[in-house]
Amino acid sequence: MVNLDKTWICSDLHLNHGNIIKYCNRPFKSVNDMNEEIINRHNSVVDPTDTVFILGDLGWPDPSEYVKKLNGNKILIRGNHDNEKVILSLLRNNTIIGPVHDYFELTLKEYGILPIVMCHYPIESWNRKYHGAIHLHGHTHGTLDNSGLMRFDMGIDCNDYYPFKLKDVLRMAEERLTELGGKEGIRGNKETHGLKEMVRPIARDSKMQELYKLAEEDIDKFLEEHRIYKEFYESRQINIP
């Protein structure tokens, strides 16, 4: 089970990459100052046993000695700066957990939340986008306009050079979905990705097609008449304090 308080996401650390200070106007006097501050801020919130998803661009040219100082069990989703030489060094030095991914979906079924799509690059149309799924990315260093979308930039430039806690990401998504008119938030806008998604896979014969149509048109009536789905649906609900 994913622990929302012990799971972190970040991107675009660019450790030991001196030019990034100029490119992104980072407030550091030198590359050594940047490396030290990013590591200190990371370790001030992440415990050694936490899980950290890094959505690419760890550093340059070989960031292994710096990444090793970062707390957490680190899972890498490859970025454009994470070439084969860098990845091989990271794996050999046991600084990340293999395998390395180009694309990853974090499953949160136990919380009744659709899989979270992770990729270094922002995707225009990600899996289940139109059902309310969340997409997390990096690469753009806070320059991409994600307003009106369930898409969020996890670059450390967007969070005062700290990683994002998963629970906080879900709060951000909840607020965004509320802005977009989702009455019940990320755990079951009943007219989008809640019960309909449960019924869709079995809507094969005419009877199930009728049920699916009813689930679309009058979800409360469906829940009342079909207790098995009601119990399963309600078991998916959680409260994020």
C-alpha cells in the first residue's frame, strides 16, 4: 500500500550542472552551493526509508556521488539528460532502484484514485485524462501553463527546490478538479471516473449495457438498486486530512 506521507516526487534537480543556474535563474552563488542546498532541503523532509520518484534530469555529467547523498529509495523516470552512461553509473553505485522507466503509472486503487501518470515530458493526452486522471511531469522548469488541466510540473524549481509529498500533490489535484467543476474530487466524480469505470469492463451483454446506461444517467438510483456496486464504491472513498 502506498503511504501518502512517505512517498515523494521531484524532477529536474540538475545536480552539478553549473549552467542550469543561469538558464533557470536559480538563486545560488555556485554549483557547489546549489548541490549542497538541494541535498540539504531534500534530506530535511525525506527519510532514508521513504520512496522518491524522480522524473528525470538528475544531474550532469555524472551525478552519482551527489544522488547517493539524497535520502530515500529513489526510482528514476528517465529525462533527456539521463543518458545510458549516467544511468549505468547510478545503477552500479546503487544510488537508484532499477529498472529505469521512460513512463510510469503509480497505482492507488486502495485509495479509489485512478493511476497517476508519470513521465519526464508533459503529455498532451495521457491515459484516462478525460476521466480525471492526474499527470505528473518535469522538463519545463515551471514554464508550462497547466491551468485548467490535471497536469502538474514536479520540477524542484516549482517548489522552492524541495520535493513534493504525494499527499500534497493529491491536495493540489483535489483543488484543481474542484476548480474544473468536479463535485466529488479525485476519488469519484460519480459522473466521470467512479462507478462507470467499474461497470464498463463487464458491460458486454444487453443486460449489462442497460445497467451501464443507468449508471451514466442516474448513478444514485443504480447504487441503491445494486448493492454490490454500492458497497464496493463506498469502500473506495478516503479522506485526505
